[in-house]
Amino acid sequence: MNVKKLDHVGLTVRDIDGTIAALERVLGVKAFGREVREDDRVKLGFVPLGDTALQLLEHWGEALGPVGRHFREQQKGSPHIAVEVADIVEEIARLRAAGVPFLGSPPQPGARGTLTAFIDPSATGGLLTELVEHPKSGRQRSES
């Protein structure tokens, strides 16, 4: 796989607003990329940590999509990792050819205008792993 870097580490939390406020105060950083994803029933935000970020997710209600259902089923604090790739379509095809399963129908629009694909945790020893492709032009992708 052509991994460019660790993009972020995600954690589920009970109170995203309280957690972000505490991390901003303690770490002296400013959160970014706050979103509400109705399809997966998650609120999310990013806290910068050097060249990477911590993604915080708060789940509510009954999730509609496979990623949201995964987050709902996990205990609070359960991690996922996200690695940046140059060409997500190419990586999905390569992994599918090797028999690697995915959650849902990737690629899907992700936070911060990215394209994402979640590898089924059964293929990674239980760790939810996300592939992320950032927009090539520097502009955010539409989320339609």
C-alpha cells in the first residue's frame, strides 16, 4: 500500500464539546473540522497533534450506515487509525483483489472534504482502519 502518513487517530467520546474544550485548554491547541454527520449519527472534530490529528467522535441515536453502526457498537474510547493514501480508488481495488473486506461501499465522502474507506476490522485483527485521500487541488470535495 502506498501510505503517505498517519492522517489521524480517532476516539469515540461521551461528550465531544467537553472533551474538545478540555484538550484545547490543556494542550493549548485549537480544534478544527467540526462536523455533524447525520448519516452515521456522529459529531466529530479534530485536535491537531503535530503533523497528525486526534479525531473525536460522539455517537447519538440509531446509526443508519455501517460506519455509524460500528461506532455505536464500540465502547467509548475505542480507537481507529486513518492512513493517508495517494489514490484511494487504486488502494480499494488492490485490497479487494486480495480479499480484504470493507464496511459499506467505499469510497465515501469524509470529513474535511476527503474520500474515505473503512477496512472491516475482521481483516485487521479488530482495529478499525480508515484510508483517507485528501483533495488533490487543495479545495474540499463536495459531500454529495
